[in-house]
Amino acid sequence: MRTHHTAALLATTALLALTGCAGDPAPAKTGAAPAPASSTPPKADPVRAGLEKAVRAYSAAYFKPDGAAAYATLSKRCATKAGDAELFAGIVDTAAKAYGAQEIQTLTIDQLAGDMARVSYTYSVPKLNQTSQPWAREGGAWKYDGC
């Protein structure tokens, strides 16, 4: 009799051990969607967003062509090196005629430290891709500084 109780106890213990090791039961299916992990989305970094906006604006002006807008995006140092705004507008016109309208495909902020940044971006024409292009923040606005 004692053997019978021992065997029953061992069988019950083994069964409990097996079910205890099984994975969590599948959740019951309901019509409701699961609650989001966080109710507030992460905030975008306004400095990075401003830099990306400036890079895209410069590119859009360059290939539109809008020489005056592209020139306005140059840093003071680069504007001085570029010289006359009309001469720069001629360069922008030539680029737009040679490559047509171009839109940035990918954009990566490689470095960002204070008022200096380096940005890489690509176009559908690989020859136009920019790698680690310098940008400087002047008076709160990001300016192209790759001259």
C-alpha cells in the first residue's frame, strides 16, 4: 500500500514539474489591441532636426536651381570664398542643368558637437554623394561650411 501511494505521489510530482516548466500559456485572443509601451513618443532633438532641415534646404536650393537661397545657406567663411552671389548662382545653375532635380536619398549626422557638425548624404547619382560634409551653426542657423 505504501508503494502505491509513493508511486502516485511521484507521478503527480513529475506531472506538476513538467507543467511548471512549460512556457507561459498563450494569451486569450480578444478584439482589443495591446496597449502601447509608452503613451508619449520620444521627443526629437531640435538641434539635429534643425541641422537636417538646413542640409535638405541647401540641397533643394542647389538643384532647383535657386542660387540666392543656396548662397544664403553658406557660412560666412564660405560666402567670402565663393565671392559674388551672382557668380555662385551661375555655378548652381550649371549643376542643376547637368544633373537635373535631385533629392537627398539618405542623410546621416556623423558628428555633432556644439556649433560644428559633419553630415553624409546620398543622391540617386552617386557622383553627388557627400561624405562627412562640414556644417557650422552661425547665429543659431546651420550653414554649409565645406569650402
